Amino acid sequence: MANFRFFIGFCVLILALEPKLPAVLADDSGNVGGVGSEVWELCDTDLRTFLPPPYANLSGVVCKPVWNTFILRYSQSEDHVVNIILSAVYTTGWVGMGFSKDGMMVGSSAMVGWLNRKGRARVKQYFLQGSKEWQVIPDKGELPLTGVPASVVIHGATIYLAFQLKFQTHLARQPIILAFGNAYPKHTGHLPKHEDKTTVTFDFSAGSVSVESTDFGKMKKNHGILGIIGWGLILPIGAIVPRYFKHKDPLWYYLHSVIQIVGFVIGLGAVILGRQLYNIINANFPTHRGIGIFVLVLSILQILAFFLRPNKDAKIRKFWNWYHHWMGRIALFFGALNIVLGIQIGGAGNDWKIGYGFLLGVVLVAVIVLEVLAWMRRSEKPTTMDPSFQMGQVE
């Protein structure tokens, strides 16, 4: 019971220490997220000298630095018409701003502006159907654009992308995606891959403007890394130990226990990051989330089974062994399945697929080799004859 109470206390401590994401708000000097005052001063630029109407003569415009050299100006009327003016330092390529339902790139719609090689301004709406370049579809999207034409203007070393939207309700907290690329979009309108991007949650509420910056890409990456290390590497290694190293008693038992607890803690870290992503950006992937919760519950039951293991002479020991073996195998199977599903959902690319495939292949090869060695060891054991059995003499 002491071990059991220790485990429960340990889990409560881990959940209590769950990291919180920092909110990056404007300070009294007007700086946002570490953006310097020199960027903030660009908000004083007189737009009337170079932007076309209605963007040149807007009233009640709010201006905020949001990321790198990106500055967001906007106004919102009582009938929910929102004018957006995004500016950034520009040399070549394109700049874009996307509106996302869940903070993810896939499924969002974006406005992108650039100057082509002939110096002509271009602006298009894109629908980000997937993470591949060919899945970024030009002249498609779900943004509620009005009849007012969007505009792209170069003023000095800064590009200005302006467009107008009309929503059904007042626009408040909204995940937006900011990105830029150094390559020119193709003549067909297809967009080259971005050089850098970020996702921020912007509060468009009048009189309550703040920017809450969250590096969702880094969170997703850490979530995947912890999941692969915990569920895809350490826990399978811990499961290999008791099957092939029981002849090293009691070393195998201590190795198995320590490795599985370490793997459980790392897997729990992946779950905590996944929970944060779900709560902050409402990442609605019910299959991935459901399997993750299922595997976590099985893992907790396995840890509890470790602390509640009956003695070898107990009558229920064989049932405990059966339960422990099969629940572990089921957890590992669904853990591997969820890793593959997560890589697919996150659009992680071929590097992640190849990396996890290589890791999985190494584990499977190790199992095959150990299984062959175990079979050879069993076959080499001399068969012992029951001493009570005596061969009668032939007379």
C-alpha cells in the first residue's frame, strides 16, 4: 500500500507541475512580445499617402506589432466589417496572413500578397487543404471577403497587404497564421513553401487588444518527440526485457520496472502537451485523442499492477500474469498506431515517417534476433529424464 500511495502522489505531482503557456501582452511602453520600440514607431506611418481607399482613410484603427517585422492594423465596425492591413519588411517573395479555426495550418484560409518579377502587385486568397505545396489551393478559401478589392502596396522597404472581411458576429479572439517566403509564387498562383511562419491568437475586441503568442509548431514537435521516445522506444524496450532476459534474475525485474516507469513518465509528458494543444487551439482530432487516452489508461493500470503484484505462490498469480502481459501488448500496439496517426494528422513530413519507421524496424529486428537466440538456447538444453521412470532390463 505504501508503494501504491507513492504512485498516486507522484501522478498528482506531475499533473500539478503541468507547464503553462506564457501570454505575451503589450506592456506600458507598447512593446509586444519583445518587439522593440523601433518597430512600434512604424505604427505612426501615414497610410493616406500611399494606400487606396477605403484603407487610406479608416477611423479607429488599432495598430500592434505581432511577430518579427509584422505589424497588424485593423478596424472593426458595429456591423462586423473588419479592415485588415498587414505590413512587414519586404525584399522578394510573398507575405501572408491566415485565419484558422483551431490554430492549425491545415484547414485554414489565407490572404497572400507579393510583387511579381515585373513589379506588379498580386494578391490571392488560398485554402490550405494540406501541408504539401500542391495542397495550397489558389483562389479558394472560406474568408468572408466583401466586394472591396484587396490591395498590395510597396512603400519604402515595407509591403502592405490590405483586405476587408465581414463576419456574422463580432470578431474577438482569433488564431491567425503569419508567414513569409522568399520565392516568387508561380504564374499559376501556386505558392512556394514558406521560409518561416508562426501562429498567434489575436484579440480583436475593441478596447481590449492583446497578443497571446504561442509556438504551436514547437509544441507539436515536442508532443511528437515525447510520444515517439516514450511509447515508441522506451516502453517497447521495457517489454522486451522480461521476455528474453528472465534468466538474469533478479536483474531483469529491476530493469523492467525502471524502464517502464521512465517510459510512462515520458509518455505522460506527451499526453500533457497534447492536452494543452487541445485546450488552446481546440485541435479536434477525436480518434488520435481517444486512442491516446485509452493507451494512457492502460499504462496507468499497468503501473498499478506493478505495485499490486501478488506473490509467486498466490493462486491469482497466473491470472495477474495473463492480464499484465496482454494489457501491455495491447497498450504498445495502440501506442504505435497512435504515433503513426499523429504523424499523419500533424503533416510532419517524410523525415518523421522515415525516422519512426527506422526506429520501429530496429525494435522489430531486435525482437526477431532475441527470439531466435531464445529458441536456440531452449533447444540446446539437455532433456532430463524423470528418475522415477526406469527402463526395464531386457532378458
